[in-house]
Amino acid sequence: MTVSVEEAFAHCEARVKAHYENFPVGLFVPRKKRPYVYALYAFARIADDFADAPIYEGVRQEKLDLWEALRDAAYRGEAEGPVFVALGETVRRLDIPKELLLDLLSAFRQDTVKNRYETWDEVLDYCRRSANPVGRLVLLVFEQEDPELLPLSDAICTGLQLANHWQDAAVDYARDRIYVPEELMRRHGVGTWDFSTGRVTDGFRGLMAELIARTRELFEQGRPLCDRVGKELRFEMRLTWLGGMSILDRIEAVGADVFHRRPSHSTLDKARLAWRAWRWPAP
């Protein structure tokens, strides 16, 4: 069945809005740019589900192989299905490098075969492919072409990915994944046993304090991006930055106990963050 470009974009929007998010994707994006955001997000969100969702157990690699083949077809102008009709139109209009989407898929593939990380650098490499392309895609959507913005975006996106890893330590462990580097776990006297039992020892609190400090440093490195992007993106960027930093605050507020209650934003928290983004101090 063929679909029009408009129908394809509408399909992607519906898929995205049906998925849980800390902040509604595209809500603060100008209307004319939302279809591109929805198309890119739908492509990534569905591929991520292939790597994570229980329903795809046993066929994850096959699904990701198919998704990559469909992506290649979209770049050739032979898109199949609404997600790829929308994606094909998006990459054509915005001249999106195929490598960004390839990096995303490589990270999702890694999640199907790798569940432990020995070093901090290994975790950063995963973030380079799983998170940083998203920021670079957003910059392309908003026509932010200054190359000096790229490392700032990368720092924020890596910080967001890491904050999500620490926030979701219990959720990830239920999938037999630990993103916390084992070298840091050993330094603080923390083992897999602590994750399996949900023990919050002094060592675990010290571990989380170090992880949070390293993540805050990345957010601070990227903070100038919030003032340097164009006006259309500025509010969304500031809100995203504040949201990531706030998750780190939440983890600290619960004494690093990410096992018994997932640190997250309430509706009131989101309203407060939006107000702070709106009242962002002038640089």
C-alpha cells in the first residue's frame, strides 16, 4: 500500500506521541519542522524497540537488518512503508548524512550483544553512537550549520544518555545490562550483587556520586549551546539541558536509591523546568 508524504508524516507523529517520554517530543518545535523531528524519532524509536522490547526476543538482529535495508532503500528514493516514506523525504530535504543513522543502528545492535562495560571510554563510545547523532540531527533540522556547535551538542547528548543510564540502572539490570563501567564499580567496592539485590551501600552512593559528577561536567561543557543556537531551537535546548541536570538532582535527592523508585519528573517538575527555561538568564 502506498502512502502520501503527508500521511507518512502523520503516521510518524502518531507513533511518537504514543510512546512514553519525559518531555513530549516536538511540543516546543515550530510546526513546520515537527514532521522532520517525528520522522527521525520514529525511525530511531522503533529500531530501539527492536533491541529492547520483549516481543522481539530471538529476532532482534533480523529486525535491525531489515530496518537498515529499508533505510538504504529510502536513501535511494525507493522508500517502503510510512516511516521510510517520511524518512526519505526528511533526508532529501535536509541532506542528512547516512552515517548519523548508521551510528544509531550500530548502537542498537550493540545493545543486543554487549551487556557490560569495562571502562569509561567504552561507555562514551556507546553514547557517541546512541546519543550524539540525535543532537546532530536536531541541529540539521534547525539549519544550525556552525561546526563549532557540534562538540557542544555531543557533550549535552552524552550527558543526557548517561543521566538516563544512571536513572534506569534497575530497568537496565532487569534486561541484564549494566552501563556503569566495571573499573569504577571495583574502585568503589560495588559488584553485580548490589544491582541484583538493590543494595544501596556507602560504596554504591560513592559510585553514583562520581558518575553524577562526571555527567554534570559534560552538561557544563555543552551549556553554551543553549545560548548559541538559533532562536527557534533555544527554548527546547534550554529545557532539555535543565531536564537532564534535574534528573541528576533527583538521583541525589533519593540518596542514589535508583532501585526502589525510578527518579523522574512529575507534572509539576516539568512545569517548573519550562518556567526556568523561559526565564533563562541572558548570557
